[in-house]
Amino acid sequence: MSHAEGQQGTDVGGPGAPGAAATVLVVEDEPSIADVLAIALRYHRFDVMVAGTVREALALAGRTRPDVALLDVMLPDGDGRALAGELRDRHPGTALLFLTARDAPAEVVGALGLGDDYITKPFNIDEVIARVGAVLRRTRSFDVLPQRPPLRHGDLELDETTYVVRRQGRSAQLTPTEYALLRFLVRNGGRVVPKEQLLRHVWQYEHPAESTVVETYISYLRRKLNALGPPVITTRRGVGYGLA
């Protein structure tokens, strides 16, 4: 039996997944790792699909849209990063978490540029479950309230159903994490938000440690927003970030 066969879990919502069960696509070519992930996720009441190759993953995602994809970087028939791009094109609302043995800063920044989070191997299974739940809390709210009016700040308009930000008639597609970060800044108006508060509210870190994830995503947001108009994200060095 291939990884892609017979891998559905329960029909109950997992952590951070209100309403219907959240579906997690696990793409891992090492059977023992895939099995551990699938068992743990199902125990926490997620629906689970498992694939061992890029081809299997695309086939599964074509039948059922995953809410979250856990992607190994090195796969037998391709690269998990290329697969991430394909999944994001097909399903813009799917959160992408990379499983990687590489923890060099360049690798981490590269992973965050393509997805919403990364987990290094060997990993703690409780951390994996917590990360999946955290990313769902950032993304699944849009499933529950699809008719919410757009959020606005200055010339920024945030579409609450498509993750799209508009400025002066021009738009940019944001990843779920980029959108969650900008959304939190917009909701705080012109106030400078400390980095530690962003880590708690956007990334759901209970005990924020020294991390460059905020700086990395602020850089991504600036690049996309500055292409639509004048600079809007401000930095208070040593404190945090806000909007002009």
C-alpha cells in the first residue's frame, strides 16, 4: 500500500480548528516519520492525508483541499519547496510548514519565504502539533466569517476572505502568515507593537524567545506593500513595528 492510500482520520476539529475538522497533508518519504506524524495528528482529531512523493501529494491535494501541508524538503521525485509553490498556486489558503534537517539561517529564511513555518528534524511531536494548531488559528478564522467587511488603514484595504491587500487599486497576494501579521498591525492602528507581542499573537509563541521570524516577515511585507505605494510599515528600533 502506498502512503497515499487509506489515510483519512476522524471527522472532528483539531486544535485551533473551529467547526469542521482541519485536514493536514503530510508529505514525508520516510515511512516511520510519516507514521508517527499521522498517528499523532489523528490522535489530536485532525483529518490526515499522507504522501511519500510530490506526485502523490498533488494527487491528494487535487481531491481534497488541505488546510495545512507538512512538507519534507527532500523528496524522491522532487523538491518540497517546489511542491509548496504548486500547492499555494492551487490552494492559496493552505498553510505550509516545512520539515527540514537543515537549520542554517539561510535555509530557515528560505523556508519562511515560501511557507508559514518550519520545523527542524529531529523534532518533538508535541511541538509539531502545537505549530499546526498555531498556524490554523492564523488561517481558519477566514473559513468561519467569510462575509466580514475589509479592514482599512490609510490607503490599505485587507480582504478578509482572500488574503489580498489593496492599495490605490492595485493588489498583492499575501501568504496566510503575512496576512495575519499585517492584519494585527492594522488592528493596532498607528501604535507601535512590540516584537514579543507579535510573536505571541501572530505566531502563538507562549514564551517568545530570541527569533528573527518577525524581522523576516516584516521584510517580506515591506517588499510587497512598497510595490503598491509609499512605505507604510514603520520600525521603532529596539521596540517593535507599526503603520504610518
